[in-house]
Amino acid sequence: MKVVRSITEMRAEVKQLRKQRSTIDHEATVGLVPTMGFLHDGHASLMQKATEMSDIVAISIFVNPIQFGPNEDFERYPRDEKRDLALAEKNGVDLVFMPSVEDMYPTPIKTHVTVADLTDTLCGASRPGHFDGVSTVVTKLFNIVKPDYAFFGTKDAQQVAVLRQMVTDLNMDIEIVPCPIVREQDGLALSSRNVYLSREEREQALVLSRSLHQVQQQMREQEEMTAGQVRAFLRTSIGQSDIAEIDYADILSFPRLESLAEDTLLATLDHEVIIALAVKFGRTRLIDNVILETKGVALHV
Amino acid sequence: MKVVRSITEMRAEVKQLRKQRSTIDHEATVGLVPTMGFLHDGHASLMQKATEMSDIVAISIFVNPIQFGPNEDFERYPRDEKRDLALAEKNGVDLVFMPSVEDMYPTPIKTHVTVADLTDTLCGASRPGHFDGVSTVVTKLFNIVKPDYAFFGTKDAQQVAVLRQMVTDLNMDIEIVPCPIVREQDGLALSSRNVYLSREEREQALVLSRSLHQVQQQMREQEEMTAGQVRAFLRTSIGQSDIAEIDYADILSFPRLESLAEDTLLATLDHEVIIALAVKFGRTRLIDNVILETKGVALHV
């Protein structure tokens, strides 16, 4: 495994590895796992998928300033390079790309990749500019690494939807591979931000996965359930934690992320839906979701 | 020369040609000339430059709807496929990519590549959304063709500045190669839109190149000339045509395209400047420009 810290060197390393691992009949493929570091088993599952699907596995570790709002946690976002490198090595990564902010943004960036509509709701509504920052940095990483596949966790389901739209619209020759959410044994979705939680908050945060679990159960039992009833159920369920502050608790079409009218009968829909939560526990905002057939059957997109 | 009409086929053709023309020591390079067709000698000069610099030359012919405003000339933009193909063939083109609008935009596009600041002035100010349309379609073409070089005429100097910014900001592994304006013998800059001009308008349109010529002469003679004096000179000079309607006649820094204060002494500047004109003759809007050292010496960027 090689650790690469400059853009120029990364281009050269990918090129060289591609050459080395290609044969006359088969051009070696590259899988990229873009991350912000402080890696956990969710990231490990992405790397494992990447090693299954590609001949060369690269991960990027870059806490991208332009996807954070002015009052968000860019400065205090957790970092642990040594542990990250150990985890990457263990999971069969060939190249770890760790550029500096100065290398990625040598001058203030004037160009942005923006995806309309899909970014108007959920985290896009709560975090203005966030997805522009994501799609822009992902485009940069794609142009540097030139992967055949890129792996993203569906904990950030909106991110997956946005990036798939981007890849399709801009004819990027890359397949976005979404990978299922990885959870702690007690249900908490893995996130680098879980480290922010106090013991009390960590316990209360279980209300997220529990609510998602219970609402699915309810949907299976109550065939005539409407979108409005799902929302009400979620608010009540999350309200059981007295420190949980709901940012959103919503059900939308997936992957189009279009709002569903309150009286929409879910069983009548012919497309998937996402139930998505963003909830603050103290200073820490956590997200979780499930993507479903409309009869309450969980899907791994 | 091969004419390719679908995105999938174009990817395959480029890949195959690259393979065919590469050797162990040298990977064949691809040069792309993006055009809207109705080709003229300006385009021919781009193709010639492309054949000099690259092993494989592709041109695209695509009248891109999303770079036209609602009251602009998308529908009546001139087209002549047969003549275009003959000119491409004559100039050593390997692949002509002519996608349909349906292939490029199968569903309404949600993703845009936008370049800030540089697009606020000149044609960007007169044609809102134009450059978003340009940078978006060029990104699509780049992702389909994956060229090493892309060739653009400096008649669209702002386009060159915008695309260079985009390529730098997004780490596209592509060199934008600007090529000098090609003119008729009497000075008129070549443009597919010249075909719109009546004989009278065609004659009056010479005021553009004449004004650019005269203002350079004036700058060489009058060392203390200010930006304001250049603007006044241009207005007077273009005013000599009684049908010319000025959209803009301006002098700005290049390639940053920052406005110069009226009292800026040009001789004191340490960067290049552009004198740029957009003028309507009847229904037809023409542009022309010259990029200069600040002492009135024309440069080919």
C-alpha cells in the first residue's frame, strides 16, 4: 500500500498500477472509495466491495472544506491518520490519496458542479451549499483518479442519489456503487461523527434506528398507511428521546427525492421510497435512513 | 474518417483507435475540437492544430440547446452536415461525433458546471446561463471523448478563459489549446453566424475589426491612454456605422476578465488585457476581440 500526498503523484501512481496490472485481454480497473477519514467498519465494507469489484483499490482521505457550512464542524472533524492507514492496509487498499487543502484548492475555486432538485430537500435544505461542495470535490477526485467504480455508503442516501444523477447527466464513465449501511450491534449507524457523542447522547441516539425499525413494522401491519401517518409516527417515535431535536423526519420518493403529499397511500406507489432522519443530540447532528419498497420491505439499493 | 452518432459508439471508437495507435513507449493522444458545425476556416485551423498535436483527432458537431437563451437563435442556427463532413475529412479528422439532442439530454439535465466571476461580464452578462450551458456540455464531451487536448478559437476569448478555469478548478487532465482568430481578407472574423448578414450588414460589420485595429494604433501612439479613453474611442469608432448597436465594447484584464477602472493607465498594468466587442447588425449579434500586452501589442494567447 502506498500513501500519496500530491495530485501529480496520484495521477502517476494510478497510471503505473493500471499499466502493471493490465494484460492484453483485460485493462485493469480502478475502484475509488472517497472518504473524509476517521475510518470505521462502514468504510471497511466499502473497501471490501472495492477489492471484489476492481483490480486496483484507491481510497481518498480528504476533509473537504467546501462541503461544510460556516457554523459546521470542519475544524473539529475527527482525524486519525495512523489508524486510518492501518485500516486501509488491512482491507486490501493499494493507494491512499491524502492531498492537502492547498493542493486541492490552491486558489479559491470558481467552478462548481451543482445538481438541482435532488438537493432541495433533506440535508440539502438544512445544509445550503453542502451538496455543491460534495459534487465538486467528487468530480475533482474522479478527474484525478479516473476510477471505473466509486463506492459510497447509503447512510448518505441523498449523496448517492445526487452523485448518480451527476454521473448520468455529465456522462462520467464511472459506476457509482452504493453499499448498505453498517450498524453497531445495538443498531446505531456507523459514522465518524459518533465520536462526538457523550454516553448519554450515544444511548439516546438509538432512537433513530429504533424508529426506522418500528415504522417499517407499522407499514407492514397497516396496509393503508399514508405518508402523513409515517411522518407523524416518526415524530412521536423520535420524541421518546427528550434530548432529540428533529432536523427532518421525512418520507420521499427514491431516488428522485420528491416530496409525497400527506395523504399519499404508500401501497399505491410504483417506486421506492426513503425514510430519512436527521436529528441533533446535543451539538451532534446524526442521520439515518432506510430505503423501502412501499410495503415496508427494506432494500439495499 | 468515421462519423459516429451515439455516445456509446463514440466511447468505443475512441478506445479502439487509442489502442490501435499506441505503442509500448507511447500512448496515443486524442485531440478534440468541439464545434456547433457549419464549419469554416476558423474551425479548419483548429483541426490543423489538433492534427499537429495529437495522434487521433476528433471533432464534435452539436448545436447545444442549453447554451442558447429563450430568444436566441437555436432553432435557426445554420447547419450543413455534408459540407461539414467534407471539411473535416480534408483536415485530417479521424472521428466526427454528431450526437442527437436526445442522446445528449435524454431527460432534462439537473446537473450544471458553473464558473463564477469570469462569467459575470461580457457575453456572460448579455447571455444569462450561456456559459453554464457551455461548460456543462464541454464537460459532457470531455467525459465521452476523454481527450488529452481540446482546441478552441480565441474569437470566443471569454469561453477560453472560462474553460481554462474549469479545467484547472476541476483537475481535468486536459489541456485547453486556444487558437488565433481567423479572418476574412477584409478583416471580418470568421463566424458561422456571418451567414445571417445581409450584404449591407456584412459591409457595416467591418467596423468591428477596423475599430480593434485603430484602437491598438491609438494605444501605441498615446502612451498615457486610460481604460476610459479606450472605451470612448471604441464607442466613437463603432458609432461610425449607423446600424451598429453596441452590446458591449470594453477593455478588461485577461484572462481574469476583471473590470478596469476608467482612469486606469494601461501602460502601468503588469498583465494582459482584452478589448472585446459585441455588436448587433440587424438581428445578428457578432463578437470580436484582441488580446494585448498593455502597450498595444497584439498577442495570440
